[in-house]
Amino acid sequence: MNQPPRHAVGCVSFLNARPLIEGLDGRDDIEVRYDVPSRLIEDLERGEVDIALCPVIDYQRAGVELELVPVGGIGCDGPTLTVRLFSRIPIPQITRVLTDTDSHSSVILLRVILADQYGIQPEIAPLPVESTWRDSAEAVLLIGDKVVSRAPDEAVYPHQLDLGEAWKKLTGLPFVFAIWMARRGASLGALPQTLWHAQHSNAFRIDEIVTRHAAVLGWPADLAAHYLGDLLHYTIGPPQLQAVELFWQRAHALGQIPQLRPLRCSQPVGQAES
């Protein structure tokens, strides 16, 4: 009997991605490769993975034409908890932000929110090693598990902003931080259906995922369950795609995207359900 082709899937190792990929490790037809969000797009461009969970901004900046594969993503419809600005001073007074460069989308979302909601365009600089900023940085943007496991002291950084919540207040829309992407025209076979079924199956396994992964990544179990089960959203539908396009438009208006590419999906939204 012919074996199905083996596909390489690029994904982050953060807790927030587990509901998308839990159960895929160990399959004969899938190899999951882990990297930080900002490097997944490079893996996809080089053809080292067939599909990757990439920051949505990277669709516009990639060196090759891509397609969204709308069978899952990481988003929110309000607070996200793990994409957070910490500031020593009131946010309208910020002049410089050190940013966690692991996520391209989060850095651009910060620019959009600060410009549109607060009317400021502070200097954005990469976050140096931790020991050099905790005692001196004016403001920092952190993403992922480190917001929970290594957040700065609230007494030192009392002014905080959850970027998912800020986007919702600004636009009334959900936000999508990352979505499955593939090179345009790539042959994915049954991979989209496999990813869709994994995400929908895992929606009923949140407690199991928390038990298996939360403590290792520095999360209290109750907070991890609330985060994965209540705050984050993993399905991609018309409201999510509307939000993605609006985000791209605002990024373009701020000069963060040189030329807008049209949104292309590898298949109609919801097709993988069949």
C-alpha cells in the first residue's frame, strides 16, 4: 500500500499553539517543526515546511507569494493576556518601546494602536537581553509565555495595555495574530483537513492540554485553562478575515507594508469541514 506523502508543518512552541497541533506529533504523515513566530516565515519561503503558522503581517512582507489556509489560527475577540505593553509612564507619554521581536504582527499591532488610539509614534527598538532593560526601560512589549512566567514588576511598570483588548475597542473586530499559510499553489493534499480536524478535536481537550503542557511552560493550570478555553479563538471565518485586511490597511497607512497584496485563501473558508 502506498504511504501518504509526509508534510512538514511549521509551528511555535508556545502554549497558545497547542490546541492547533496537539496530537500531530508522532504521526507518520506529518513532521512538526518548532520555531519562534518571526522565523517561521523564513522556513516557509525556503520550502523547508509545507505549511506554517505565521504572523499575519508576514503574508504581506514575504519574499514569495503566499496563500492563507483558513483552517485555523491564533486570535482573540478582546483580551489576549499574552501580547502586552508594560510602561513606567502613562502611555500617551511614551517615546521609546523595546519590543519582543518573536512576533512581527504584535510589533505592528502596537504601532497601529499607539498611532490610532493615542496619537503617538514612539521609537521602536529590539528588546535586549533581559538583565539590561528591567531596571531602565521606559516601556516594553512582551509576547507569549514570558508575559506570564517573566512579566516585569507591576509596581515598576504600572501602565499596561493588552493589545487584543485595545484592538477590539478600537475596531469592534476580533484580531488574528497568526494563521496557517502556504506557498501559493502548493500541493497540500489532505493536510488542511487534518489541521482543521485537529483544532476542532482539541477544543474538547483543553483540560488535557493544560495538564500536559502548562506547568512545563511556567503557567498556573487555572490561568492556562482560562487562556486557552476562554480568551483565545482558533477558528477563521469572515470576521477574522475582515480584521486581517483592516490590520493590513492600517499597517500600510503607517508605512509598514510597502504595497498591499490581495488576500488569497487556498480554499473557501469552512471548506475543510467536509
